[in-house]
Amino acid sequence: MFIRESPRVRRFRPGWFSRRGLIGSGLGMLGTGLLPGRLRAGGKSVRIGLLGPLSGPVAAWGKPGLDGSLLRAEWINAEGGIRIGGESLPVEIVAFDDEYDPALARIGARRLIRDEGVSFIMMLGGDSWPGVEPVVQESGMLCSTLLPSDLGPTTTTLIAPAEVHPVYNVTGVDWLARNRPHLKTAAICAQDDVFGLPSVATYLAAFEAAGIRMTGEPLFFDPATADFAPLVRRMLSGGPQIVCLDTCYPDYVLPICEQLFRQGFAG
């Protein structure tokens, strides 16, 4: 069963139909006309697939991706859509909730390509990409993810537009070093996954370049963690002036910050 959330979006989820997010960079390329040769105008719109976690523990990444894609599509459509073969066509977002599960992501990729007739698929990438890669390679579908680490010799139709970590990790540490020069020590934590690991590596390099000393090794926690009191206790044991939450999912940030406050951190 399909649920139409707006005139130009379809969203479907597992179990509703015999099943059913990601990023503005892909739509940005479409809007600037960089990919018209790959687009197939099915019917009266250009259908863009968004394959991502819209429910489950990683939904805090997927849902903003869907919202951003819808906004970008709205802007493109307000300007007349995408020009293909002399005709202006509106963009339609078709979203599939893969719950960040490779098996569901593979199902979603097949549905988006075979049943929904999308011309391009946007993904979060990471753990879900191995499930999608065979489908994408078999079909020749153009796809994008947020992680250059998804790229490899066989990913001939995958686009990873940018390595995002240096953009905000390095600049954030640089700002602290220039504007809060008295802060000389830091502790860092992250969930132990494909987003946390490369982000921690970038932060460590940035802190080293800025002359900020780490009070201990990075602390990685299981994504299923619910009680963050022990983690925060370990982070604060070295007396850091800065506590870095890395690329922690939004659902982790609040309980960690609550524990930092309860345990007296004032940095």
C-alpha cells in the first residue's frame, strides 16, 4: 500500500505491500543538469529513489535526509522542474525505508528500480550498501552515498560526492583552537560503526594539528547502548576540558549530554 505524503512523494514500508531515503547533493546535481543523460522520464515526472533508514535506530539520520530531499525537489519543481529533451519535468521522490538493514536495502533497491522505475537512487551508505551493490551493478543504476569508503573497483555507477567529515570536524576544532585557546585537553566518544570510526579518525587528526591533547583513547560504544552513565564516567576520568561527541546519532546526544550535566561536566 502506498501513502502519498505530498503531490510529489511516495513512501512505502515493509509489510504494507506484498514493501517500501538520501541526500540533497544528488538532487543538486539533477537541478543543475549534470546528469540528464542518465535520467529516464517515466510518465510525467522524473522519479528519484531515496533508500534509507526512516525507522529504527538510525532513523535520526534518514528522516532529515528525506526532509532535505523533499525540500530540494520542491525548489526544483518551483523553478519548472528538470529539462530533458526539450521538456520540463517535475521531480518525484520515492522513498523506501530499509531500516539500515542490508537485506531490506537490497529489497528496496529492486523495488525502486523494477517496480517504481526510478532514474537515480540516493542512500546513506555504509552498512546498507553491500546489500544494494549487486543490484546496482546488475542494473547499471546510478546511485549516491555519503561515504567515499563505499567506493571500490567494482562500484562503476556509484557517486560519493564528498567526504563530509573534514568539512565540519576539522573546522570545528580549528575554531575552538583560535577562539578558546585556553582549552588544551579533550575526550571523545562515538558509536562503533562505519560513521563513528572515520569521524573519530578525522577528529583525532584535527585535535593533534591544533595542539589539543587527548586525555585517553577514543571510547566506542555499542549502537544498542541505552545507559550512558558508565561511558561518560570514563570520558570524564581524565579531566578533559573538551568533550567531543563525534558523529554520534541525535538519539545518543541527549542522554550523553544529560549524563555530562549530572556528572558535573562544565566544559
